Amino acid sequence: MSLSLRADAKYALLVPTSMGLRLTAANGQPMHTGGPLTIQVTSAESNVASVSSFLGLPVKVLTKFVKGSPMSRLIKDNLAQRHMDYEGLDVDQGGAWGYRHQFNIADSGYGSRGPRVWNDRAGEVGLTLSAEDFDLDRIFGKEGVQIVHLSGLIGALSSETTQCCLAIARAAKAHGSCISFDLNHRASFWKGREQELREAFTEIASVSDILVGNEEDFQLCLGLEGPEPGGEGIAEKIDSFKGMIKRAGEAFPNASVFGTTLREVRSANQHEWGAILSVGDEWHVVEPRSIGVLDRIGGGDGFVGGLLYAILRGWEPAKWGQFGWACGALAATMLTDYGQPADEAQVWSVWQGNARVQR
């Protein structure tokens, strides 16, 4: 089975997003103990797109910037280093208490100490992202996009971004682009907006071709029954996860691809990592197996990024989940929130468990 992708499209993948910065204490230390920090550019949606951009497919980012900000310059330079085209307005800061790019303040964790992330998003310029910032008829009609990837993070960030994602989904559908939707529920984003967001997410899911989420995402975003409780580990719950995906397929028949990752945390640096993919009437299951984790943030995005790359390349569905799993595992070995594959062979080596030196 393959999805119908526009052959005349300029861009393989397009993502709307609010770009930000991540601050991380060095050497796996907790943030509250002080010491050297690293700064990097991040967003869930650009994390997903990085797999395709590093492996040579044309990618476009729709976002918004703070005019004259050194953080904005850092973000633009980083997107260029990731081989991504970007489009977005530069807006005036409005003084020292005006707009800025958001910060994620992260402790990567180590051993028995789990990671912690503190979101600092007040005044975030991405809160104002609007469909009116972009010429959607040009982007989807004249330029063309094969897959639009939407995330529940940008979708729920603010009322403006919710409406922006709805408009993008409608434009994509009208112009024959496929739509990928990673539900990505965040309780703090949904507080006080449950009905508004349930309606918006349901509309986007109803026109999506690819739906991805974990058990909480499907329950909290779309109101679907999750996996049955019980079982000693994540591997024993696979049949329950399949049941959840079947219910999602019945509720959203437009989608032909459903995916979820499976993660069991042994320590901050060792996880059992697996995945389930439903493509039409076929199941493709990656049984959980142990992976080393340098930094877990972005592993789920890596899975989605690898899945979409495999679809864009036109591979058979059996390889979609394998490549997605391996891209998620690869991202967990890097200090950036996104995997930076050198080539496809490196990803397949991760899948094969081949960590031997390459000379």
C-alpha cells in the first residue's frame, strides 16, 4: 500500500511550528545545581522534519521570528544548517517586555534520576502564528506539498495557532496534500480549552491520512478508549494497543496509517523501545528492545520523522515502522532534540543493531 503523493510538489514535507531554544545543563547534571549550559534550537515539528532534510528531501518550515533578536538569528542559521527552507514574518519585539522565542529548560537525567523539562513560554512570538501570515494558495497550490505534518503542540499552543493549523489542514486537503497529525497532548496547553481543542483536533484527525499518538494522546485528544490496564510490561500490552488503533480507525476512516511508539524506562540511559504501525489492514510491530539513551527528548519526533521519510521514499510499509524506530533510537543518542542521520545506511545499521566501527 502507498499513499497518493503529489508528483509535482516542490516540497516533500512542510511543518508549521513555533521555534524556540533549549537550555541544558552539561554532563547530565540537574539544572538547579548550576554550571555550564548548552543552548540549541528546538521545536517538535522541526525535529520531525529533520530526518527528511538531513537525508536530502526538500522541507519547508512555516513560523514567526522576533525582528533583530540574536535568538532569531540563531534559529534562522540553524534551520539553514538543517537544509530547511523557512518562511515567516519578522515582528518587532515591542521593547524588553515584548515578544521573544520560548525556552525549554532541560535536565537530561542520568541513571536513576529521570529527566525534567521546565517550559518558559510567556511572550512567545509563536503564540501569534496565523494563517494570514502566509499565502496558503501559493504554498499549496503553486509550490505544492506532498505531506503536511501537524503536531498537537503547535495545534494547542494558543487559539491563534489552533485556527492556523485548521486553515493549513483545510488548504492541504483542498490541494491534494497528505496530512500527518501527531496528537502530542500536553495537559498545560489544554487547561480551560478542552471543548475548543477537542473539536479542532477531531476536525484535523478527520482529514488526516496519518495519525500518530500514544495511549494518552488518543484518549485525551480524541476521546477514544485506550489500552486495557494490566500486564507486566509494555510488550504484554501490544494487543491492547492494537485495539486502541482499531477504534481510532473506525472513528477516523480517512486515515490509512496509524502509529504509536512503545517505551519502557529501565533508567534514564536505558529504555525498551518499540513501535506499532497499522497500514490499511496490515500490522507491523517492532517488539520493544533495549536502546542506549544519551538524551531521550525528541525520540518520538524521530520516529515520526523516519516514518514520514520512508513513506515519501515510496518504500513498502514493512520498512516504515523499522526506519521510524531506528530514527527514534538514533535521536536518543544525540544531544540535539533531533536526529541528524549521516545517510540511510547509518539508520539501517541502528535497526540491525550494528554498532561496529565504520572505516
